[in-house]
Amino acid sequence: MNNKLHIKKGDTVYVNSGEYKGQQGRVLEVYRNKNKALVESINMVSKHTKPNAQYPQGGIIKKEAPVHLSNLMLVDGSTGEPTRIGRKLNDKGKLVRYSKKSGEEIK
């Protein structure tokens, strides 16, 4: 298992494969052990639920399902285009992510 992932919670990502190819969304959660991420309004599935406190009526609820990290690319904040990422030491000696397209540090 990789100890470092190219995507973190809160990142904007581009879907490069599958039914939602070409769409962008914000990462809500990352599942490190499964190499998957939950992305806002991407990979929506229908879930049948019984009535409970949160959904008194029950019924069919649309919710996001995890997407494999290999199908996601980070969107560069400055250009708004998908980019690969690298890691390098910044001037303070801290390891930071940077965009391979623009060379800029990713915040």
C-alpha cells in the first residue's frame, strides 16, 4: 500500500475514466486502505433505506459511491486543468505537492 496519495480531502479532482468522465468534483473523503475517494456528485448510486430518524419516509436515496484513485486527477488551482503531481522539498525543507504542468506548489 502507498503511504502517500496524490489526492487529499478537499481537493478538486477531474474524473478521467468511466461514466462520469470529464466531470469535476470536490473530494469529501479518502479511503486509504481501499485506494478510493468519495467525490461530490460523482458516481451517484440509489440506496434503498428503511424509515429512520434521518429519513422518516425511507425510500430511495441518491448518494455518492467511492471512485478508485486511478480514475481521478488533481485539478491545478491556477490553470483549472487536470495535472499530475510530484513532491519536492520547499525552501523551508518541507515536502510539498506540486503541479507537473505548471510547476506551482499545491496548497
